[in-house]
Amino acid sequence: MAQGQNRTSNSLVVPQANAALDQMKYEVAQELGIQIPQDGYMGYMATRDAGAIGGNITRRLVQIAEQQLSGGFSH
């Protein structure tokens, strides 16, 4: 089995965050003009596109964490 196909290796600390991360994935893809297949299978997506989505998600998560640590973001 390929490394990217086993989702349990990347288990979330907060399992409820899965829906929020999926939503962020679709938002980032839309902003970048990348079409995600309706069935959710991204195996045929170009590596460059998948990397762009993942990189932008990481950038956003870091920004959110920095805001929370600086006290500039309240929940």
C-alpha cells in the first residue's frame, strides 16, 4: 500500500477536526482554481495541484496558530 493511502498514519489529535480540515481543503482548492473530483478521490490529481493545496492548508494552519498564540484570535 502506498504511503498516502493509509490515513491512519496521519491520525488527528482531535478527530472532530476532520470535517474542518476537509472544508479547508475545498476552500483552498477553489481559491487556487483547482477542481477536486466530486467523489473525493484525488488519485488522478496532478502532484503539483495536490502539493499546492497541502502547502496552502499548512500555511493557513500556521497563521491560525500564530494568531492564537499572540492572543489575536479568540474562539
